[in-house]
Amino acid sequence: MVAEPVAGVDYPSTAAQLRRWFPDDEACIEYLARLRWPDGFVCPACSGNGFWRTGPGLWMCATCSRKTSVTAGTLFHRSRTPLSTWFEAIWFVTSSKDGLSAAALQEHLGLVSYETAWAWLRTMRSAMADPEQERLGGGEVQQVEIGEAFLGGVTRDLPGATTLEVPVMIAVERLGPRRLGRLRLETTRYPGSLEALHFAARAVRPEALVATDGAPRFRRLALMGFGHTCVEGYEDPGRGRLLPGPRQVATLLDRWFVGTMRYGVRERHLASYLDEFMFRFDHRTAASRGLPFYRFMVRAANGGPRRREPARPGVR
């Protein structure tokens, strides 16, 4: 079993500790190397372990002589911004309960340009996505609730200030009567279609119990190998009581768009905003404010930015 990271040992637990740990780029480079190669340096070309340090953040393989930068392939690659500034920005974004808008990040860091703050946030959101994330279910999960919602206030990528409602598929773990676990979100081209079944196959483990409303299309889940329970009928009075997870997530997502993002979301960037919301939701019960920072840095050090393919025309 992999040991859980410890606050104050594996990651800073406060903003003050963050500044003490990472006063300069050298300290940041050593931390990134520790996250990227927790068991020691591994050459990406030949998998050799021997190395020489040839410069700040540079490792040379003793076997094949390949030079490797600890920031290569990460969101910090070729950035002219000091790593200590990046670390502080990531701390502010990940440790904030509801996240930050570009204007708030600009104010926090004293950036001259709003566009710079917006670009940083976009880059950070790309690293919040985890294409290799585990499917929902297992462990203490009682069931996985699946539903659909319409997210309003998304700005079209067209001239003018028109907005639209975007259909979003929701899968969330039920851990107990008032406890939700992890979350998966995807936009969909066709609400109410069989696309929800493909979403379930991508998001949920085959052995999990899946709970849905009584729509006939969901009855195929049993044929796909899932345990399946449903609330019969779209207007069943018990639907909200038995499947409150997707409805609660939709409400929180809408509030987040209003309160933090001020409905300032363009259609082509929606997937990255959903990535950020999922990251925050899955870390909402973290015992330390620094744990989301640590999880983010692990992803950033081992994969860098990732772009999700659009699930809806115009969303990328």
C-alpha cells in the first residue's frame, strides 16, 4: 500500500511554510525532481539510473549521455516565470475553497496583465485533468448515481453576448446517506440518448451498482454487466430523495459558475472548467489545505498539461 503524503513532510501545510520551502528556483527544482523521480532518477531514453548534474534542473544519463530537464514535458517547460512564482500561484488556486477567477489571481500575485493571469489559470486547469483516473466504485462506495443536467450561462463562441445551456452528464459516488465520494463530468452532444451508457462505461467500474432514473435507456446497464437500480418514472416523487447526488452536484456546479466564474465561461473552454470543478470536488474533504497542492504538483511533474478531446462541437 502506498503511504499517504504527510503535511509538513511531503508538502507545505500553510502559505507561510510554502514560502519558506520554496524561496527560489533551486528549491523548486529539487522538489519537482523528488516528485518526478520518487525512487531516484530514471532516464526517459534508456531507463538508466546513473546520472550527473550538469546545471540547474539538468540531469545527464551516465549510460546514454542524454540530458534531461526536470521541467521538460511539464507545465513549467520553457516558462520564463520563476518557479517560485508558479508555486505560489498554484498554492492560491488549489488551496482556495472555491477557486479563483483570473482577476483574483492577478490581484493576489500583483500581475500587470489580466491576460497573463487568465493564461496561467488555463494552463493549470489543463494539469487538473487526469485521463488515467480510476473509474468510480469499489471500496466503501454503496452505489454510483448517474444523471444529466443543463448548465446555463455558458457563452457561445459566436459574435455577440449570447449564452446557452449545455447538457452535462454526471456520475457521483454515494458513500452514505449524506456522503458523496468522487465525481465525473462530461458534456454530451445528445442529452437523453444512449451516450449516457458510454459515459457510464468510461466512468464506472463494471462491478459497481449504478443508480439512475427510470429512463428506458438505462435498463441496458444490466446487460453491460453493471448492477442496476432505478427510480421508475421521470416524475417519481422519490427520485430526488433516492438520487440526490447528481442534483446536488448540478446545484454546486451552477453556484460555482455564478459565484467564482461570474458566468465568464466560453463554450470552447468548458471542458477545462469541468476538470477544475472535478479536481476541487474530489479534494473537498482534504484534511490539509496543502494536499490539493501536492496532488496537483504530482500530476504537473509527471505529465504536464493535457488537452481533453471535445465532447461537444466547439468545446475544446
